[in-house]
Amino acid sequence: MDRPTQAPRLVLRAYRGPEDHPAMLRVAAAVRTFNGDAEIGTVADMDNYYGHLEHADLPRDCALVELEGQVVAYGRASWEELANGEGRVDCILNIEPVHRGEGIEEILLAHALRRAEHCIADVGRDRTTRVIVYATGRDVAFRRLLESRGLNLVRRHAQLVRPSLDNIPDLAIPEPFALRRIDPLDRAMHRRVFDADARAFADHYGQEASSETAWDGFVGSPAFDPTLWRVAFHGDKIAGQILNFMGEALADGTRIGMTEAISVQPEYRRLGLARALLAESLRAVRDAGADRACLGVDTQNPNQALTLYESLGFRITSETLEYGLGPFSPGSMPSLGGGTR
């Protein structure tokens, strides 16, 4: 793929494997910092994530843009099977903010849409499929570009931060639920937690289908730490859980506790369990050394998750937006405007 682009001095090349991850993380970190995101991530996180992309042909699906030999942007289009049986092509484009407006957006968008066409033709022809391109909330110019190409805003995702771990409310786990600590060596219990998460989110927008590859990525994550999880049981059944982990140390020496994967099984919702689990989780990450807490939410979550989080002291700090094409019916071969195949 290594070839000059129509923009002088820019070269579009294929993904070469984990050796590219440090440069890709540097680009992603610049984007997240510009967007106001609290969490940056690590090379180890990227290694694990890219190592478990189940339906990706990365040398073709992922492309990097170099300027005078230095990576300044990258983009990827990859197929995802959803829990509801539909398909989705995720298009991720990260461009260093200082190099926005130099034609890179158009180059990577064309590549992503071209690969999305291939994904639909290769693995998505037997199901309804959508194409999603993600944009950061602060990148107004890129959002305008997407809208000019016929993509519509379909969803907003917010990152929220609780800036202090003082004044955590004292909320008891409601009866008849019981909080149990999870043995970090008990793989059978870890699998139960993983499966409970998949079941709880199966009715949520955009939920990906569970798989053995996803399980391997779950237990292989550098952030995997069952000692921080807070899991509530109803008898022997998992009723609700939050799979907390510690984020990386920031430049100012502070640490963020990630109170993520918050789920309650449908039959146990609206009983106060999520609120009590989140209060327990705030104490867990505080005791592990966190200075503040962070989580992500679909702002259109039908269970009023955003309202719950804000009531416990979280505030929105950044947004990521979904722009979509489709849905495309089974058997269709859409032309997405990505140029020649």
C-alpha cells in the first residue's frame, strides 16, 4: 500500500503490526488530549486490543499516514458482529490535531469507506449492516466533512469524570443482594462475570456479540484486576457488577480509577443496585490509589444511566460521536464513495 497521496509529502502505508503501536498511541493520545479525554491508554492496551480484533484483515483494513517518515495519523475499518444479529463496520480515524486540515481526513475517510465496502461484500452480505465513523466532539471540521458526505449523527457517547473521591455516599447493597469479592485466580468465576456482562448488555444499542476471542482479550487485558471488581449476587446468580480497573499514571502524577462495565441484569434493574455498586466502586478505586474516577456512557441509554452517574458526582468532560451510513439490507452491495477498489 505504501504510496504517495495527492497531498504533497504525505505517504499512506499499510499497518505493519505491533511495531506500529507506539506511534499510533502517540497519535491517539494527542487526539484524546485535544478532546479533553481523561484516559489515554498504553501500548500494552493497544497490543491487546489489536491482537483480538476478530474479523479484521489489519494489513488491508488499517492504514497509517506518514509525514517525512513520521506517523501523524492512522485509520481503520473493521467488521463487528452485533448481539442482535446485525453487522457493523467501525471506522476509526485518528489525526494529530496539528495536522488537521491538511487533507489527511479525506485520505483516511476514503480508505475507510473503501474497506467498509469490502467488509460488507466479504462477511456482511447475509445480514443488515451499518457503517459507523467516529468523531471526537471537538473536531467540528471533521464532523462537517462527514455530514457533507451524507453521514448522519446517530449517537453520542460521553466520558464522565468524578474530580474528587471525597464525600462518597454510604449506600448499602440493597436486600436481597449480597456483595462478594472475586478470587483473582478463579477463571471459572471470571468466565461467569464475562458472560453476565454479555447478557446484561445484550439488549443495548450497538452491543457486540460475545465470542471466545473477546473472552481471550478480556482476561488478557493489562488492566484485568478482579480484586477491584464489585459483583452483587442474588443467591448464586450474578445480579449486577462493575469491573473496575486502574488507569495509567498521568503526567501530573495523579491516577484515574476506571469504574467501567457497569451492568445490572434486566430482572434486577430499578432496585438501587447500580447506585450502591457504583458507590462501592468509588471506594475501591480510591483505596487502590486513584485521585478521581472516570467512566463512559451512551447518552441515550434507556435506563437513565447518565442521570445516575451525574447524581453521584460525575460530570461530562468529553464526547465521541457516531456518524452512520445505512442500514444496508442483506445482499446489498453499497457504493460508499470511497473511490476505486
